[in-house]
Amino acid sequence: MRSDDIPANAGAVLTVDLDAVAANWHLLAARAAPHADCAAMVKADAYGLGAEQVGPALAKAGARVFFVATLDEGIRLRRAIAQEIGVLEGPRPASEGEFRAQKLTPVINSLDQLARWRSSGGGRAIVHVDTGMSRLGLSETEVETLAAEPTRLESVDLAWVMSHLVSGEVQHDPDNALQLARFRSALAKLPKAKASLANSAGIFLGSAYHFNLVRPGAALYGLAPVDHSPNPMRTTVKLEAEILTVRWIADGRSVGYNAQWRANRLTRIATVGVGYADGYLRSLTNRGRGYIAGRSIPLVGRVSMDLVTFDVTDLPEAECRPGTMVTLMGPELPPDALGALAGTNGYQMLTGLSRRYARRYLGSAA
Ligand SMILES: *Cc1c(COP(=O)(O)O)cnc(C)c1O
């Protein structure tokens, strides 16, 4: 019912299986081999799982290149691993020195960023070209400028030229081939360098998308890399929380704020100490599900800040008592499925996991 290694004062526990994360990395690395290396995307605290734990576990598994979104994330990850760390935002003015001090590899997203990197000393950098996302990266015009004025890259050691897919998870989306063509055209204009295009989904679009480095995030953490297709990845997280109280309520009684659910029979309600302040989204109101010993229980009423309520009338009383653990996310209900119930995706369910959960790391790298 409650594992021995869960702290006695913890009512909600997030278990992260680092062996499953490592196994997912191996599966993706094998798909990218032999031509492409497999990096690890550990931005947003390794998608909520904890970069300080996931980083070293993946380094041990063999990952040699890591990516984060921001300089601060890079600085924190640098304390945990010695491998290369690319920073997707690249340096803002005057932070170039910090990149060098921390041995972080900037991702250059504009000619202005490139000029600053050069004037601050140059060296190893990744150049991002925009092939359709229209967020970060050099525009086609900026790539033309760079091609016409190659001195702009003088003293810059071009580690990779990269781009990012718009809808790689939709296998037949015409944007994929279009971006591939635009990426190849940009590569042809720039000095010869290694290249990187694929996120998790891109790895499953075939070897034409692999180039020299793939950059999976989601799939490492167990999210499905391809829409409408069986998920080959292992689930890496389990979220469990304890029942605080159980009560019988009469036919017609409401549950929770604003009486968003009303009993239509004599009903047993179990209250669990997790809420939207934990990233358990309020949109799961009347739509979420929990599991007790593999049996599904419907979430009823509004998700509140620290509490959720389940209808446990159909379960034997002995199996749902104060102290019983309810699984809120895990193999029975993976983050993708919970995200679908909440009207969002698995990425948001993972990155929203609060620091309030007691965290337990399993696996040989834990
Ligand atoms: C987040 C991100 C990735 C990883 O994407 P997933 O879909 O999580 O695999 C790769 N490249 C860039 C530039 C990203 O921002």
C-alpha cells in the first residue's frame, strides 16, 4: 500500500524511474545510429522530472550532448554533469562571459547574437536556422547575409547547424518535407558543419531527418513520439497520493467548490491531497481519474488548490481508507492520457509537476 522508502510525512509522492529514462535514451540512440549521435533535451528541469538527477543518469547511459533552454538552467546543470551543454536561447547582451566561464555552448539565433559572440571572443557555437517555426533562429534572409559575408563566422567554431520541426509527430504533415528541404538549402549556403534537425518525433520520420545529432526530449520521459501510433517508450513517472478522508454523502449532496458535481445515489467520497497548485490541472474537474490497485475511480467535483475528490462507492470499503495510495499518473494513466483528459498534452502535465511532491528516484543511477 505504501512503500517503505516514502517519507512518513509525505502525502503525495512522485516516483521517477531513471532506468526507464536511460532505456528510452538507448532506444532513441539506437534508432539514430550509426550516423547520428543522440543528445538529451533536459530543459524545464528535464521536463519536470529533475535535471539534477536525470542529467547524470543520461550521462552515465552515454549521452554526450545536452540541451537546456536558458543560461540559468545551464549553470545549474553544469554542477551536475561535465558533458557539452547547449543553451537554446543563446546569450543575451553581456552574458557571453558567463557562457564561457561555465563552458556552455550558445545556440545563436540571430546575426546580432552572432556578432556579440564573435566580439566577445568567438569559439564553439551552434547556429539555429528557422525553417518554419518562426520563433528562434536565423531567417532565410539572415542565412543569405551569412553566406554572402562569411567573415561574420570568422573565429566561430561551428559545432552544429540546427533547426526545429513544427509538427514532426504528425507523420504525413507536408511541413516535415518542406522543412527538410529548407534545412538542406540553408546547410548548402553555410560553411560545412554538422547538422541537427530531429526532436523526438523527428527520429521516427526516418533517417533523412537524423543528420548528425538528434535532440529528443519528450520521448526520453516516456511521452509518445508519434501521434496515433503505439508508444514504444517506457513510462518514467508515477504520481501517487494518499487518501486523507473518506465519507458517505447522501443522494443529492454536492461535492467541492460551486457544486460542480452532485451525487445521484448514496456515495462514498475519498479526498486526496493534491490540487492545481501541484500542477494537477483545474481542467481535470469532473474529468480526471485515479487508480486504486489497478481499478479506475472517477474524479468528481472541482479540482481545488490542494485537494481533489473521487467517487469510490464501487470499491470495497477496505480498499479505500485514509492512508490508501491513489495513483494519479503512471502506467495505468500515462501523462499523455492525463493531458488529453485535461485538454492539454503530456508535456504540460510533466513540466507542471510541482516541487511540493516528495520525490523518489529509482534505478542504478539514482
Ligand atoms: C524542446 C526541443 C526539443 C525536444 O523536443 P521533444 O518534442 O520534446 O522531443 C528539440 N529541439 C528544440 C529546439 C527544442 O526546443
